[in-house]
Amino acid sequence: MSNIVLQLSSDVQNRVKTYYASSIIERNAPGVVFAAKLPDTAITVYKSGKVMFQGSGATREASRWGEVNAVSSQTAAKTTSNQPIKTKGDTLPENFATYSVLGSDETGTGDYFGPVTVAAVYVPKDKIELIYELGVKDSKMLNDQIMLKIAPDIMAVCPYSILTLRNDKYNAIQAKGYSQGKIKAMLHNQALKHVLAKIEPEKPEYILIDQFAERNIYYNHIKNEKEIVRENVLFSTKAEQLHVAVAAASILARYAFLKEMDRLSKSVGVNLQKGASGKVDEMAARIWLEHGEEKLKSISKWHFANTEKARKLLNKKK
């Protein structure tokens, strides 16, 4: 199926609406201001001024309103560049970006303060363009404020699961000898199970996990789980760039991380520093001095080297 997107002026958009008025259909999706359906083409006008043409007649209809010879599938344009994306992991099927995919990703694993969060999002092929229209892209290209704004829209239109492992539980599990890789694998598997249960009897064509461990290591981590998601599972690094489902999952994981960081910041009266830098050491020492060891432990990943660095800073102040 062809997918062509044109950026049109307000005047041309109005002409599009008039031209297809007899074929209008109702679409209550976010950002949609007009939709029409022909026997071989679906036309969707968005608030942003983008007009999408989908179907075997997409080129014919789009040609009425603008130049389309240099315009390809929006999905392909958004997920690929002139140079191949260098990744590690499984080889993906051709045109993978156009498939119905359940994607998962995590964040917070490198931050001293705050939780580990994992999200999984199912984006069926008929919602791929809508997800792009909502502004979803590789989270590394978005700032936190944009992700906080986009996340509720993603949650409104796609089945998802968000898991937030707060610091007290993280520290307890880690103290039992669980590696961070094992913790992440367990959370990914759980999030994927949640979404699969939500969409039954429908099944994604593929599941794509943003690779943090090779396949055999990942499955070894979760070998004792009662239910293990294995069917049509693919692993790849830089998965956010390969399918919008993983990009959406990354945004939801970051959204949950930021929400929990905000809660923790309020509990100590200071905006907690992200990451694990020297500034984090200084902040940890200050919190330790003002609120005590147990409070610091409850908002941090206690096994990180930052704890001992903060301890040394605290001893110097004493």
C-alpha cells in the first residue's frame, strides 16, 4: 500500500476538503481535521497541514494537489536515511517499518536517582502514520518537555504497558544478586505480555526489542519466568530508528521516568540531577547530610559508585 504525505497550504487544504466532501468519513483520531475514503484511497488532513494519501490510488490522488515524484512512503522517510542504519542484532524483514509491530524500550538504567522504566507499545500498520503525526520519532531527537506532551496522545491511541521499578524495589532485587541486565529482561518480558493480553486475539506481525543483550543472554535472564514471550521476537540496537513502535515505547518509558523523578524531587525539595556525574555525587552528599542515609537510599540506585563518592564528600564536610 502506498503512503504519500504532502505539506499543503490552508487554501489547498480547503480545496481538498471540498473536492472529497462527498466521500467524507468520521475519524476521531488526535490531530485529524478531515478524512475521506475512496474505493482505492484514504485521504486524511491533519492540523499540521500535512495531507496523507493511502492506498493503491494514492499517487493519482496526491498528484492533484502537489508534486509527488520525490515523495515516498512517510514511514520509510521517517525511519531511514540515505545511508543504511548501522545496527547490531537480527536482520529485519524488508520494509519492516510498515509492519504491525509491538516494540519495547527502557530508560533510567544509567541514572543514579530515579527508577528503571520499561514500556511496550503496539502500533498496527493502520496507525503508523497517525503516530508520526503525533510527533513520535527517535527520543534522542526530542527533549523531555516534548515527550511529556506527546506521551498522553500515544497512550490514547495505542495499546501499551508501562512498568516503573521504584528504587526501593530495585535495590532489594539488586541486593539479591540480580544484574541490571536480568532486571531489564524481566521487565521487558512482563510489559510485552501485558500488551499481548490487551490486544488478543490480534497478534503483532513482529515484536521488536531495543537490544541491550544478545538473544541467548536475554532469554537466559528470564528462563525461570512462567510465561516467556518468544513468538516473532526480534532484537536490534537503534530500534527506535527502525520502527515507530519502539520510538513510541521509548517516549512512554521516558515519560514514566520523568514523572517518578518529579515525585522524588518533591520529596527532598530539590530537582534531582539526571545521570551519574560529579554533580550527582554532590547532590547525593547534600541529600545524605540533610535527609539521612535511608532517604538517599530510597531515591537512588544504591550500588552505583556515586554512593561511595557521596560518602567521601560527606565525610569531608564533617
